[in-house]
Amino acid sequence: MDTYTIAEAARLAGTSRGKLYQAIRTGQLQTALGEEPGQAMTVTRAALRAAGSPMPEPEAPISARISCNVLKMSGILHGFKMSPSY
């Protein structure tokens, strides 16, 4: 599950931290307190969506993006025949 600090969530949602804190105070946005004292409050992607924030889809991990690009390239190059180099 994707969790973010309030600052990270504000950047992702394209809003201000103040608006997120206002949503928290009014009960529109659910948060989780840090497990240790002094740890930042966090919010999940699902909680942001439930509160009505338009959230972009998470990016695939770099390994998945590389694999996808390799597969695309192999499909493009599949019909290409190399001429012998002399």
C-alpha cells in the first residue's frame, strides 16, 4: 500500500498541505499516526482517493518499465535481418 507524508501527498494531489490538513480536521481525509514518537503523520493513496483527490496512477517499478521497453524493442526488431559485416 502506498503511504505518503502530508507534503508528499499534497504534491501528488496537486494541492496544498493546508487543504489536506483542513480535510483531516473535518474528517474527510483519514490518516495514520507514525508508530514512533516524532514520526510524521501518513496518508494512503486510497484515503486520498476516498476524500475526492484526483490521484495519478503510481509508476511501475523501474525493472518493469525496462522489461516492457525491451519487449517492445524485440517486437520492433523481430522482422529486421542483419546483413553480415565484412
